[in-house]
Amino acid sequence: MQRIVRLSIGLAISSLAIAAAAQQPIIYPARGQSPERQRTDTAECQAWAQQTTGVNPVALAQQMASSPPPPSQQGHLFRGAAGGALFGTLIGGAAGGHWGEGAGIGALVGTMGSGMRMRREQQQAAMEQGSMQQQASSQLSTYNRAVGACMTGRGYTVE
């Protein structure tokens, strides 16, 4: 279960990196600017875009890569089964000495309850990760639009 959660987080981060690369504007030196001049203009426009939008693409990528993993789910099923078995034993014993049956039913119910709780927590973590990814993508889009506007102002064709 934990592997699946880690895999989904890794895929989310990878897709963010791919989306960031896909959003980068394509810049053509329409006025015959040299490659060196284009590198200088690009660096200056990236700095301006960062200052103007407040978005630092490197910091944003690092933040997404270092987002905390979801809480560990190890032991939840066992604890649920053990708690359910104890409760079932008490109820079964009080209901006419059916200790074993009560323990078995309680363990089953406790395990099912823990499993449902784990799934809810994992779904919530996935939704939060998706929200973070969407926000980061929006910020990168704004940053890239600013870079494009700056480069257009300097005589480049931007797509």
C-alpha cells in the first residue's frame, strides 16, 4: 500500500516536471540576434519574470519534490483487528459466553474499519497532492507568460 502511495507521489512530481518543460515558451531570434545575445536576453527576462511574478521555478520544483510523504499506514490493520477482537471478546462474553465468536467477528469488523480509514486518508493525500500540482502548474504558466512578454519586447518571436 505504501509503495502505491509513493509511486503516485513520484508520478505527480514527474508530471509536474514534464508540464513545466512543456509550458516553456519557444523563442526564435526574429531580428537575427546571436545565440550569445539570446542567452543573455533569456537570463535577464527570466530574472525579470521571477521578480515580477514572484515565482521561482527552481524553488517551486524543489518544493514539490520535497513535499512531505503521506503518513505511514503500517500497523493500522493489525491494531484495528486487535482492538476489534478485544471489543468482540467482551461483547461475546457478555452475550452468553461466546468469547471466540465475538473475538473473530470483532477482528473482522476492526480490520474492515481500519482498511476504510486508510483508503480515506490515502484519497485525501492524493487530492492534496493534485491541488498542489495544479497550483504549481498555474504559477509556472504565469512565469512563462512573463518571460514570453519580455522576450517579445526584445524582438523575439515567442510561441
